[in-house]
Amino acid sequence: MFDEIIAGWPEPAANLALDEALLRAGPRRPLVWLWRNPACVVIGRGQKIEREVELSACARDGVPVLRRASGGGTVFHDPGNLNVTTVLPDASEPLAHLGKLMSQVVTRLGLTPVLGDRGLFVDGAKLCGFAAFRTRTGALAHSTLLIDTDADLVGEYLTPQPSDKRPLDSHRSPVASLADHGVRPSAEELDAIVAEVLEVDRRRPPTDEESDWQRRLRETRYDNPDWHRTGARGQVGQRSAGSSR
């Protein structure tokens, strides 16, 4: 059984901060959060922006570039992309858990997915990417699901595969959205499918503790240009004296 978090902001920094905050706050039971960002590029924790992002194109179009806390590759977000975050108090294989979930969701949409090392593929094109990280409070895994994002935009804002491949570089794959496969579910339909697959039995807003973590993570990381530019470690901070697990 899962709690589904009901929240969302028009600022990518706020959404990325809550994404991490749900884990930092110490989940008492499994959580799932479905969320969307406006147009932005999000790079993995240890990646180099100049190797991943077409910075001139992003600057030209006003597309911000942000860094998340998890590893994995660089992704393009926009309203046509659904982000699915799961947070588990205790999970030895969070990526395997989320991969199984997303495979079930895509199957229920009438497609035949193939789960690979670097994501979920349909007819050889990437539909979902995955990333994860752990703390002493549990494990977080998140996925991008391309609903109707224009695949050309991915190539517009992300660099081609570098010739001098390095371990943290993204693995570029052809991408195709659900719409490219002729599937156009509504937000309500997707939410219902995820809720059924995960057996969601409660929907709620973020708790006070989760919101407090979100605020502090924005101050120390996600509103900090150095974090996004270089990955300089922002101080995550300690819980407020009045907060509890």
C-alpha cells in the first residue's frame, strides 16, 4: 500500500526539492508522487553540464538547467513528460521495483515494453528513464515517462554522444513518446493506472516535515546556482528541533 503525494509547483527547483525532501524526511510507509515540470533540462548528480547540455540553445529559449540529487543521465522535462517518484522506507533494489511498476503501467496502456539496463523501451525507442539514490532513511527511485513530448526538443537541448566517452556521460538513445506510439491517456487515466498498480490507499499533501525539508533544500541546493553549475555540495542540514519522525 502506498501514499500518493498531491503537490506540484510551476518552478522546477521547488519540484526537485520536494522530490529529495520526500526521502530526507524519513518515510514511514511507501510513497508515490506524480509530477510535471515546465520546460527544463535536469542533469544527474555527478555530470558535467558542458558535456550534456546545449547551453546556447537553452539560453536562447529560456530553458533552465538544473541538477538533481540522483545519478543517471540528463533528461529534458516539459509538461508532456510525467515524472514518477517512489520512496520506500526499506528497499534493496529501488530501480528494479520502479522498473516493474512502469512496465505494468505501459502494458496496461496497450504497449509491449522491454525493460533494459538504461530504461524502458518500446519498439527500440526509449520511453522511460530511471535514476535512484539512497540515504539512511530509505531509497528513492524516479522515472520519466514521455507522454507527448516532442522528441526533436530532446535533441535540441541535449548534446550528441561525446566521442571521448566517460563513465558519467549519458547514454543517448532514440526516444519516442506514448503519443508517437498512438497512445494518448489523460492525466486522470494515468493516475488511476498507477494508483491501481501500486495499490494506493491514501492521497495527501506533503507533511510539515516534508515541507520543511523542501524549504531547506531549496535554500541550500536548488536555489543555489553553484549546485546546478558544478554540483558543489550544499549542506543538506539537520531536522528542526521541533520536528519528529
